[in-house]
Amino acid sequence: MPDVDRPRAWLLTVDGSPQSYVDLDDPLHLEFEYVRRLAHAVDCAAGEGEPLDVFHLGGGALTLPRWIGATRPGSRQTVAEADGPLSALVAGLLPLAPGTDVTVRTADARAELENAPEDGADVIVADVFGGSRVPAQVTSLEFARAAARVLRPGGLYAANLADGAPFGFLRSQLANFAAVFGELALIAEPAVLRGRRFGNAVLVASRVPVDTASLARRTAADAFPARVEHGRSLARLIGDARPVRDAEAVASPPPPDGAFGVG
């Protein structure tokens, strides 16, 4: 019999920052807006319902792998999650739906990416945070090149980042991927893009054109609408930023107090 006393929806926080929300009864429910934006990016990688080979850097409570498993049956997914105790907790309390093909490896995201087979993934989703900051080892030009090696020629990369004006970190990340991929887009709320507050931004990169029109329609229809920057507007945002090599890479800036707090 099911454990009627065990909650079916869970909010996971790390260092006081919301990290994952899982509804065991509804894998289609994506509570956090940045997760919805990552999902929109994934949906632009292939036709509706088409299975994908997805490589997740950072797993948390596996919210997005659950959603992909439900919306794209037959997808094969690999997750690199450095926090072994977290993965064990999620496996024990938040089991995946039967038939969901997800392999979770306790491993550093950068090391796992560099060891992954060439042309092995349709999509790479990077949601790598140490607490509330993106660690330096996944913020360099060499990291972007490693992602390109693992993606198939028509593959798509999507990453959750966080920054605020004057966007020194975000601009460097865009410069890294612009140097490796031919097509870029950025999804963020207007208030973040205007520098009014610190927040999440989803970077999308590919070697083939990204369906930015579809992406814009999807993000505009969300409860908290976002804008999709690409082409000239994105080039203006990048400005004179240059790619950052491993030796110079730094973690994303710490968020202001309360930027990602709960309650």
C-alpha cells in the first residue's frame, strides 16, 4: 500500500536557495520559471514527443528528467550529479516513474562531460550550482568546447545561469559559447535584462538555427513572461566581452540576500 503520510510534492532547498520542486503525481508540473524555460528550450530541439538522448549536468531532484520522460517517452537520459547524498535521498524519497530511462552518476559535471562519448547527445542541459553559484569549472571556453564535442551536429545546449547588472559573468558565458556555436539565444525576464534585479537567465546554443520564434511564443505565455534575445540584440549584450579560459574562469557572482530565498 502507498504511504499515505508521505507528501507527494517536495521542495528541495540547498543553502537556503530553492533547488528543485517535484510533484510525484504530475511530472508535467514545473514550479520554477527557469525550469520551464529550460523545458521550452528542450522542446525546440526536436518535434513534439520525439525521444531524445539527453545529458544533464546537475540533477537535483530530477525535475526536468521526469518531465522529459513523460513528454518524450523512449528518451534516454544521463545525469551527472556531484552530490552523492542528495542523489541517494532523491532515489529513496522521490522514485522515478516506471519505464523512465534515467541513469544517475555521482560525478563532477565537467569531468563527466569530458569523459562522455563524442556525438552522443541530442541535448545537454546544464543546471550546475554549488549552493547559489555556478562553479568555475563549468564557466570556461574549454567547457563550451567539451559540450560541443558531446553534442550531435544538430544538437542543442541549454544552461541555467544567474547574474545581475552589469552582467560581467553572463556576458563572458555568452562570449564563450559564441566562439564555439554558430547560434545563440538568451531567455530572461525583462526586469533582469534591464538590470533591475539579479535573476536567472537561460543560455541556448546550437550549431544550427534555433527556433527563436517558437521559443519566444512559449516563454511569453508563461505566468512570468520572459524575453528571448538573439541576433543583434544579443550581440549588443555581449559587447566587447571575450571568452574566458580555464585559467581565468570564476564562479558566478553571489546573489544578493534574499534573491532566491523561500517564503
